[in-house]
Amino acid sequence: ITYALQHLFPQDGRAVFEIDKNSGEIRLRGHLDFEDVGVYRLQVDASDQGNPPLSGHCKVFVQVLDVND
């Protein structure tokens, strides 16, 4: 199974998140700041190598909390 991030909101979320295409583990590339963006919406697509290939997707919501409050 291979994984990919699709339809990130906001669009600059690609600079913040990455996904391991083999394990599906989502990691941070950069820093999160509550004052900039409070919620990220990601779509993860998964595809197998079958014949025919099957695929599925799920939505991941990341809520950034302001730790200063």
C-alpha cells in the first residue's frame, strides 16, 4: 500500500506536513503557529498494487492549540 497527501487546507499545508509513502506516517516539516492557522484539513489517499488497483481515502483534521493560554 502506498500513501499520499491530497487536498490540503490551507494550501500552504504542504510546506508543514509530509507523509511517508510506505508507512502512512504523517510528520511535521515545519513549525505550527496557532496565530497563523488554527486547523489543518488533510486528505490521505491509500492505493494498493493489485490488479486492478484499489484505493481509499480518509480525512485528517489537525487542531493547533495555543499553549500560551
